[in-house]
Amino acid sequence: MSQASRRAAAGPRSVLTLVLCTVLHAFTHAYGTLLVPLYLLIVADLKLGGVRAASLIVTVYGLVYCMGSYGAGIVADRTNRKTLLGLGLLANAAALLLMGLTRRYEVVLALAVLAGVGGTFFHPAASALVPAHFPKSPGMAIGLLGMGSGLGFFAGPQYAGWRAQAAGWHLWQVAAWQRPCVELGGAGLVFGALFMCLAREAPRREHTEGPALPKGLPLRILAIGGVLGLRDFAGVAGLSLASIYLQKAHGLDAARTGLIVGEMMLLSVLVNPLAVFLTPGKRRLPALVVVLLAGAATASVIPYAPLRYTLLVLCAFQTCQMGSYGVSDAAMLERVSANVRGRVVGLFLIVAGTFSSTGPWVMGWWTDQLGVRASDPQAYAPLFGSLGAMMALATLSTPIIARLGQRGSTGKDEFERIDPLTEVMPATLEPAG
């Protein structure tokens, strides 16, 4: 087969790889949120000292996931990204399945470390692999990949709450909260094997050894991570806080809490690609400011909304919060060379992700301090108000993103201080080759 024919045949495999990476994205975030509606069940079953002990499991997972991201980015820029993604999911899934088979808290924490190691490869590898398949429209490819986060955030809590109460099987004497871990962990092992067989690595056009990061880029990415980390903290902490708030302040059970926490993420499935599509060129960064401020406003009113409207307000907050990810990711990654995107994402996550990963424990600790006031919805006003303030402060990231350079530039002038808002993103999504 000629070189031209091989490139022509690459189109369907590029689309298939995008779809598979999106589903893998869903598994990754479903695993990270699976335990969120189960905190109170875990506390009761393992006889823990408070919600902060249960939420620490999710925090440990997130910390390992993010602290290893730069190393994962180095590996992703130099080796086979498809293999990294497949092996990462298999490790993540195996750890979750094993969590469902032990009743020892210290073992669960150790497995959270293993799960975090598996998960840490996803964003650096996927954020480099997927745009490489679609070099003419990397921003739109990133937006479509972002649909997986919404699917995962929707499915993880909802599935966990439902199966914790509805699953009737009793093998190995697993507790109610462990059954969704066993089931979803097993499903991840199956999908991980399929991914390894069907996904395709994208050809690297140049510098396969992994070029050095351009001068000034690391500091700018670290600065962006420091500011946007406030938004990330608000999102991660908001999930745990919503779960605790619904169960303690409104007396909901795990099943209904999981349903609400999952449903509030559902719109984000469409928001990520839609937000990227509607904000090409000069609209991208102003749109990020608007979305962040809207999220800040809605977060602050959550504890004042009657229960019948709580889902609507939570939905508005998380739709804005999650929609900002697609816009900010596209704005950043369109401005850097394809050969360094793995390390760029890794640098960003090692700051923003590490900080935001403390959110579940902080929310668990803070709500434990409420004591008997935890049953009063308005006692949560300072918590939700703090998250809203963080969303508003995250708007300060936009001028730093703008200084990364022109969208789509890959030459020596890539990081010069030029106006990046004059460019227009291509309207079509075309596969590589």
C-alpha cells in the first residue's frame, strides 16, 4: 500500500481512537467519583471517625493521580501513548475491583494509591494523542474528548448509589458500598483490553525523542495551573460537598444522592464540545471569563435553594464549571506544539490537580466541624460561598493563557507576546492524514 493510501485509511481509525479515548475518559472520572455518594456507608461499615476519613480515600487517589502527571507527560511525549492509556486503565480498574474485596481501611488507602498511579497517565497521554490525530482542529478534538469527563462524572456517582442499594449478590461477603467497586472495576478491565486492541497511536511528525520545552513556557503553565487550580478545587470539592450536603442537610439516602450528583453532571457531556465549538478565535478567552463568573454566582446560592430546586442549581453550577474545562484546555493546547503537549498537561495538573485533590478531604473535615449544625442547609453557605469565590478568582488565568502565543503556532515565535485573540479556529474536524 502506498504512503498516500495509508494516510487516507487513517481517518476511520483516528475517529475510532477518539471515541475509545472518550470512553476511557469516562471510566477514569467515574472511578474518581464512585465513592462520593458512599461516604456515609463507608464510615458506618469500616467504623471510621468521620466523613473526612472516607473522603481521604478520594483525596489520596487524586493526589497520586496529579502529582505523577508531569512524569507521565514526559513518558507520553516520548513513548507509545496508546499503550500508556490502556495499561493505566487496567491498573486503575484492578485497584478499584480490589477495593471491593477488602474491609481494611489501610488496604483501601493503599489501593487508592495504585488507582492514582494508573489514572495519572490519562490526561497527559490522551491530551497529546487525540489532537495529534486531528492536527487541523485540535481544539474541537479536545472538546469532544471532554465529553468523557461528563459521562464519567454522571455515571460514577449515579451507578454507585444505585448499585449500593439495589445489587442483590453477596459473594465474598462484600458490603453494599463495595458492590459497585467490583462491578465497575471488572467492566474497566474488559474495556481496557479492548482499548489496547482497537486504539491507534498517531504518527509523530518530528522530534520523537521529545524536544525541550520552549523558554518561559514552564513558568507560564505553572502560573496558569496555580490560578485555574482554584476552579479545579471548586469543582472537585463541590462534588463531595454536594453529596455530604444532600445526605446530612436534607436526609437523602445514598441512592438518591448518587442520582442527583450524577444528574447534575449530565449536561456537561454536551457542554464541553459545544463550548469549544461556539468559542473560536477571539471568543475563547472572553467566554472562559463569562462561564467562570456564572459558575461563581450559582455556587453561592445553592444552600438557599429549596430541595426541589437544588438539582437545578447544582446542575447550573457544574455545567458552568465543567464547560470551562473544554474552553481552557482548548485555549492552552492550541497554543503549544503537539510534541510537548503531554508535558504541558502534566505541568498544569501537578499544580492545579494536586491542589484540587485536597478538596474532598477539606470538605469532609469542614462538614465534620459543623457537628449538629450539619442538618441546617444554611450552615453550608460559607462552604459554597468559598467555592464561588474561587471560581471568580480563576478568571485571572485568561491573560496568562493569552501570553502563551498564537493559536496553532509551532515555530520559534510560538511564545512571543503577541495578540492570540485574532485567530479563527477551523470549522471542521478533519482526521490526521
